[in-house]
Amino acid sequence: MEPMKNVTYFVLLGLTQNPKEKNILFIIFLLFYILTVVGNLLIVVTVTVSKSLDSPMYFFLGSLSFMDVTYSSTISPKFISDLFFGQTTISFQSCMIQLFTGHLFGGSEIFLLLMMAYDRYVAICKPLHYLVIMRQPVCIMLLTVSWVGGFLHSVIQLITVYGLPFCGPNVIDHFFCDMYPLLKLACTDTYIIGLLVAANGGVICTVVFVLLLISYGVILHSLKNLSQEGRQKALSTCGSHITVVVFFFVPCIFLYARPAKTFPIDKSLSVFYTVITPMLNPLIYTLRNSEMTNSMKKLWGKK
């Protein structure tokens, strides 16, 4: 009997097989991706160039926008290309690269949102010590911790799935390479591996989400000590952060904090944290932040 051979490529089913729906999705997701890249790069450049935005909050905001561009770019271009050309195959190595980079930037963003919540806690609850506590070396260290956390998370995910035997079928019922759809295709029992994946991805998402809720709860409770103007400004900032957190974490927790099973709704929920959230971040932060809007007008008005 001939030994089983590993597959060399996968076929991505995408969101639909209907040609008309594919054309509509191509236009929608291309528009989403353009808005994501343009909006987030606009924030990165504005934060980098504008002297009035030289504060820890905007340092983290610029870092978040950079992560959104890179995270979205690991998934959207391939998906948009598949919709346009109808070529839905991806090599095994490219699939592993997409898996690694997606979890690298996604995991780093999860930790960065926690760092941003800490920044807001210090700014609102300890305003007199803010510049001392959140000095530049501390901000750089927190950003580094976010990247290291995302890297370790993605390495574990990659090691978990890379050595598995994939002997067919090779059809992934998703629009990008992700853990659970890949585990479903492995030619071996993946129950224990699925638990490890849930522990690595799902537990991280859940713990960070709970910590974020607690931190924002503490911040909101402390608002009673601020003036009316300070309270409104803090509510505006925290409101935008909480919106991003809910859009990003709720789908992630549903998808990863469970045993290795796939459901039809998984693909739709994945759109939220891979496509919609990176696009909404610039809109949420710029439209709700007068300092950012004014800096953009001054900077790009001169240009």
C-alpha cells in the first residue's frame, strides 16, 4: 500500500460560490481594504509628523493603525484577488505564512489594546503622574511587549499545525488559512491539539477581554472625580476604545475559546475582526477625537 502524501496546496472556498455574489463582494472588500489602508496610514503619518500629537496616547494610536494595515494586508489582498480572478488555491507554504502573520499581527493588536487601556487608566486616574509614569521608554517597552506576545502566540500556533499530516481532502471552508479549518483537514486525531489551540488563542482573548472590561470599569467609576469637561473627554476616549474592543474581541472569543469545531457562521464573524474592525478604527478614533481631526486639517491643509 502506497504511503499517504501530504498535500502541496489548499483550495479556499471563500464566502460564496455564486459568481454574481463574488462580483459584489469584490467591490465591497476592495473598497473596505482601500479605506483601511488609506485611513490607517493617514493616522500613522499624522501622528509621526504632528508635534501636537506627541503624547503616549497617540503613540499607541499610531502603532494600532500600523498593526491594522499589516493585519488586514495578510488576508484581504489574497481574498480580493481570489474574488476577481477566481483563483482560490494557496500553496501549503503560503498558507502557513498567512497563518503565522495573521496571528502575529492579530495577537500583537490584542496585547496593544490592553496597553492602551493601561495608558487611559493612568491618564484619567493619575493625571498628575501621567507624564512620569508613561514616559517614552515605558511606552516603547509596552509596545515591545505587545509585539513579543503576538510573536510567541503565532509561533505556538504555527508549530501546532505545521507538522500535522494533510493527505486530503485539501478544501478549506474559509476565505483564509486559519487554525480550526486546517485542523479539520488533518489526517489525524486533533482533539488534544484543538484544546491547545483554544488554550493559546481563546484563553488569551478571554483573559485580555476581561482585563479590559475591568480596567474600563475602574476608569468609568473614577470619572465622578473629574470636571464636566474632563468627564466628557474621558467618556469620548473610552467610548471609542470600548467600541473597538467589542468589535474585535467578541468574534475572537466565539471562534477560538471553544473546542476545534467549525460552524457556518464562523466565516461571517471572521469578517468582523479581519476586515471591518481594521477599517473602523480610523473612523472611530478620528471622528471622535478633535485633536486628531485638527492636526489632520493643519497637516494636510499645508500639503
